[in-house]
Amino acid sequence: MADGYSNIETRDQLKSTAEDISLGDNEQGSGLLDVAAALGLDSSDDGTGTC
């Protein structure tokens, strides 16, 4: 995988940075994927153009 991460490390990083969307675990899984947070970037920008 990229940058030498194993598939297990990649999965753990994605799961640990996912955002809770207030549904049951069987409906949301780990939550909403936050790619910026998973990559260690600022994830506060929601893409709407307003902060």
C-alpha cells in the first residue's frame, strides 16, 4: 500500500477517523469517511465555502 502502510493499518486509520452520523452501528458501520483526517490534513473545511 502507499507509503508502506499495510492493509490493516490503512483500515484502522480510516475507521478511527470516520465521523459518527448518529445511526446504529448496523446502519452506519464506522461512520462517514473523512479522507482529509485519515491523511492527517485539516478536515474542518466542509466544502461549502463557509467556515
